[in-house]
Amino acid sequence: MSRTISSLRWVLYVGYLLAATAALMMAFTPGLAVMGLPPERVTFAPATLTGLPWTVPLFLLKLDSVTTLAIVMVANLLNVAVGLMLAKSGD
């Protein structure tokens, strides 16, 4: 049972990494080009959702795009680190 839970943790962590990577690619024009989307489709919404709970202030404040991008990138990096600690905690 514990082996199943441990492997499930890693599967969820890798799934989050893939979702966060896709969300951050949607925040950059080269990432959109790789995904085959036009540059006009740049959006911070998916990256804001994958950066929760650190990105809650972005829902309340109207910030410029550079500040929003910086907050979103740091929030996703924090979630990657926390997720890695949680995935490794049972090993």
C-alpha cells in the first residue's frame, strides 16, 4: 500500500511539472510558437492558477505585465520545490 502511495506522489508531481511547464510556455511568445499558437495568445491565467497559493494577490491587484510575470515565475518555482519535498517525504 505504501509503495502505491509513493508512486502516486511521483505521478502527481510529474503531472504538476508538465502543467506548470505548459502554463509558463503560454506566458512567452517563443513558448507559444513551439505550441503552434500565434503571439497574440499570450496569457498569464494558466500560470497564475498553477502558482496558487502564492499568486492570490494577482487576482486582487492590477499589476503591469513584467511584475505579473515575475510573480508567476517565482510562484511556480516555489511550488516545484515544495512539491519535490512532498514527493520525497515518504522515501
